[in-house]
Amino acid sequence: MIKIGLIGCGNICNIAHIPAYKKISESRELKIIGTCDIIKEKAKNTAIITKAKNIFTDYHELLKLDLDLVDICTPTYTHSEIAIAAAKAGKDVICEKPIALTLKDAQEMINASIQYKTRLFIAHVRRFDPRFQHIRNDIIQEKIGKPVYIRITERQWLPFSGDSWFWKSNLSGGVIIDIGAHIADMFRWFFNTEPVEVFATGRMVREEAKKNGTFDHVVVMYKFAQRETAFMEISWIFPSEGSTLYHYLDIVG
């Protein structure tokens, strides 16, 4: 039995993590033991859905429970503090991407996991998407030769109001951190190496972005060790066009 505590009971927890746990429970025995959110009503609602018996507004209280795993679905700027506290409490951690706002915070999360002998998993879910796994397998098997160029465009209309933490660069990092974390990870995964040069430029287009000084449209170019190149376009400014997310991928080999 895997005993799980949920910290952060908002959008991503309810539309992605909880359905995933329901699917996993078909083949693995697991149980949501407790829920936590600073808005008590959200914690209560998620507890009803998951049949969790313990409800908290302070994650420190949840960490006192007998848990195998803590799932962090909170805003980006809180990840480091909560993940480190969970490691100190001896809990394994799943943390929503991006890992943190700064390299320093990310490294401290990793260091805590090593120090307290716990596991830290960042939810770069694209690596587990059968579509992207198929592409990577084709790359490994050299069905397209050696990849030399990858282009990924990912854009959406961010639906949240201007006072949301998403629009505050010191809390979310803006579009380059929020969406860019996925794309940068895919480049590293497909090329199986690290970038050596990066160039980026961006704009503040929507009024919510201008008000908060946050980039909502960014393009990034990468150069990798064997002269492979990659191009990323990420945006929160495009109308939904009937879909919440537009994704386009090119690979040249």
C-alpha cells in the first residue's frame, strides 16, 4: 500500500494527478491519506473526491502523517520550501514542474533528497507520453538518422486573471519557466546531451503581462555539444482556437 499526501488542491491536482492515481490504482494498491491547501474548501473538495480522511491548511501538519509519498501541486515559488520539508520528514516527493524558480533552490531540493535518503521526482510528464516515447525510440533506433535540428512551438491563451500568481514573474517565472521547462527537457531528452549556448528574446504582449513585468511570448535558440540546434517558441498570447493548447514539433535528422 502506497500512502499519499496531496499538497496543493487546485487545477493541476484535480485534472491531472488525481485521475492518474485512479488509473494507477487499477494495478497498484495506493491510498490518498490526506489533502492540504491554504484554501480549506479546496482541500475539503479534493478529500471528498479521493476519500481522504485528513484535511489540512498547513503542509507541516500533513507531513506528520504516516506517508510514503508527498505530491506537491502548489505554485512554483513554493516548491523548494515544501520539498525540502518533506525530505526532512522522510517522505518521497513528486513535485510539479518546473522544479523551482532558481538553480539555487533546485539544487537545495536535490541536496535535501540526498541528505535524507528520499526520492525526488519532477513531473516532466512528456517523457511518459506514448507519442513522445515513440519519437525518442525512433531517434535511438536511428530511423531518422542522427537528429540535428528540433523545433517545438507550444502556445495557449493563459486563462487566469491579472492578479493570478502565474502573471507574476517572481512567483511563476513567466512563460519561459512555466512552459519552457517542458520543452527544454524534451530537447535534452531527444538529443541525449546538454546545451552549450542559449539565446532568448521575449515580449510582454497582453495587459496582464505588461502590468506585472512578465514575459508572455518568448523564443529561444539552443546549440548543443555536437552542433545540434533547437528552436523553442512558447506563448500565453494566442487565442484558444477551440483548444487550450497548441503544440507543434519538427525533428530533422
